[in-house]
Amino acid sequence: MAPVVVAGRRPHEAGAVARLAGQKLEYVQLGPALVWGFSGGSRVVTETVAHLAGPGGPARIDPGERPSDAIGTLLGDVVQTAQVRDSGELVICFAGGAELVVGADADAESWAVAGADGCLIVCLPGGEVAAWTHVPTKVILH
């Protein structure tokens, strides 16, 4: 059985990003895309500039080997809420008061959320959001 794929401005399945709530940010892997790893097994991949607003002031988080040191202030913090706006922006609010916003890019995929259960939500170019929410069943061939 093929996974269910839904695309649109804000498909119902994009609500799956809300599953990030309650998960602690355990690591950030640096590189051309930043990989944000959470305690529940979820990962957020950001491939464009993100903006962080919080107690330490605003910061621009660029993907790459030397992003803002502000990332360090989020490590160990717990996600309070996570949502996808109609514009395609991903907004993650942390218990410590910080808010991370990853906007949609006109020409590239800007972010993705991968759940531990196999769910995948991706912001496509222009802000359209696609969601793969059905995990295929295991098939055993004899």
C-alpha cells in the first residue's frame, strides 16, 4: 500500500507537527541543512534561514557549519507548541520563551518534519505543504 500524500496550503495532516509538543531538543546537527533532533525521535530539517526570537533577543539562524550561537540556548529546552501557518511557515515555541520561525522559500524546500512513526511533512517551494502520513505496513515475502 502506498503512503497517503496530501498537498495544499495547509493540509489537515500538517497538524502532525503538533506532535513535537512536549519533546526536548537534544541536538542540532550542522551542515548545509540543520537537523534538529528531539527526544521523541522526531527531527526537523531546516534548509533556509530561520529566525529565533527569545529572551536573548532576535537571531538569524543560517544553515551551514557556523550558524548563530543562539542555537545553543535552545538545547535542552522543551517544545511548548508547534504549528504550520497558512503561509507555510513552521513555528516552534519553546517553554523557555523562544520562538523559532522557518519561512517558506519561493524556490526550494525550506523545512521538513519527520516523526518517529514515519510521518513526513515538507514545505515545498512557495509555501505549499505536503504530508506523507500513512506508514506502510510491513510485508513479508516467503
